[in-house]
Amino acid sequence: MIKKYGILAYPARHSLSPVMHNAAFKAMKMNAKYSAFEVAEKDLDVFFKIVRSEPIDGLSVSLPYKEKVIPYLDRIDDDARKIGAVNTIINIDGLLAGFNTDFLASSKAIFSDLGPKDHIPRKDPVAVVIGAGGAARAVCYGLLKMGVHVWVGNRTKSKADGIAIEFAEMFTDVEIHSVPMDDLGSGDFLVNTSSIWTLDSEAGVAELPYFCTPQYVKHFKVVMDICYRPLETPLIQAARLAGKHAITGDKMLLYQALDQFQLFTGEKAPVGIMRKALKEALVD
Ligand code: ATR
């Protein structure tokens, strides 16, 4: 019997997940198919009935459903519950279990390629995280788990305050504080999780915020933007101009998919195959 997987999102048709997972299934000669499920919110109830009846064996979950799927699940993993967002669902004999592979993916993306010149102190490293949506929650959680102190800033400050209060209760060895957007401060890592480029890409961002200038970025050692369309965001460009270690959004996208593949199939993901499929899809 063919195994069925897919991404639940709205919109879903531009997702890069099908390309990565189908390439992996093909390379590993698995009888499995990964589709895009573009489901409107009013149809979520019906969709989850279909997931159980078909059955669909596993789902990736993306915008805007990472929080909204939680009531449909029978089980939720501890990290996903604390983050408050699920990006992976697996169907185990009719029971739907939710996981979050974004938080480990973000810290792997940040820490995996650091060279000797990046000089991150072992004790008390600090990250400034921009944004306070679902992605920011996963990134902050991943960093705190790695022992990194976090200053989180968001356009709507109350949302950053909320994350800081909530996570400060969970983590006692590391600090998390909300900071104003016009005074984000400095640190070892700067991570943009906001959808500033994604949403404004067509209109163009009229004036670059100060946090995307080489003058500001120079205060950090490592800069990551989780946006992958475009890959070379103004923040990444500023980081390159300032000679900083710049990490583009395809890294986190790949790492979350690798862990997801392992949850779906129980097999280690073919990293090279999935990386190549993603790279080719991104230049299309
Ligand atoms: P995700 O799950 O990808 O994090 P989200 O929950 O919609 O998506 O969150 C989007 C984030 O990008 C929010 O922090 C949002 O700020 P607000 O809370 O003020 O809405 C931020 N964001 C979106 N557009 C922005 C812009 N033009 N400038 C700054 N921040 C922006």
C-alpha cells in the first residue's frame, strides 16, 4: 500500500516540501507520495476526517495552521506543547501525534557551520531575535535550550512581552527579555523570523529598517534570516557587507524537513538528495 504524506497550509501550492520529500522517497525507493493540501480554514474539520479515514500517514504543517491543528491531535510532544506550535503530524494506527521540528532546525542551522573565526563564547552567548510569531517561538525555544540568552523584539511589542514572560517561566538557567524594536541591542547572534520580506516583497520595503544596515549588523558575529524567498534578504546582504557569518533561510527549511522525514518514515533522511532538490527548486 502506498504511504500518503503531504503539507497542510494555505496557500500550499508554492511549498518546497513536496520537492524535498518526494526526492527522498524516490532515492530510497519507498512506495510513498507527498502532496500539497491547500485547505481553507472552514474545511479543516472535514480535512482531518479525511486524514483519519484515508488514512494519511503524515503531514507537514505550515502557515497559518501550526497552532490551529493542535485541537485535532490525540497526542502532542512536550517540546511542541511548550512552543505552542506543531509543524509535523504522524498518524500512528489512527492516533494523530504532533511534533515540532522547527526549533532544533533553527539551532542546527545557526550552530552547524560556525568556523573558528566566529568566536561564540561557550558561556552566556546572547541572541537578538526579531519577530514574535510561531516561527519566533520555535527559534527562541531552540536557542534557550542551547543555553543562549535571548532578547526578543517585535513590531507589536506586547507579543514579544508575552513570549518573554512565558518562556522565562520554563527556562531558569538562561534569560529571555522583550526589547523595543527601536533599541534591539547587540549580541552574538541576530535572527530575523519576521515575515517583513515575505509580505512586503511585492510592494518593496520602502525604507530599510536600521537593523538591516551593516552599521547595526556589525555588532553581531552571526546573522540568520529564516526567510527563503528571497534568499539574499536585505539583512543577509547587510551581514555579508559587514563581513559577518550569514545564514540564509534554506538551512532551517532543510533541517526541519530532514527531521520530519525521519519522523514520517523511521529512516534517516538522505541529506544530499533533499539538499539538492531544495537548491534546484529555489533557483526555479
Ligand atoms: P510565523 O509563523 O512565520 O512566525 P506569523 O505568526 O504571522 O508568522 O508572524 C509574523 C511575524 O512577522 C510577526 O512577529 C509580525 O509582527 P506583528 O506581531 O507586529 O504582526 C512580523 N512582521 C510581519 N510583517 C512585518 C513588518 N513589515 N515589519 C516588522 N515585522 C513584521
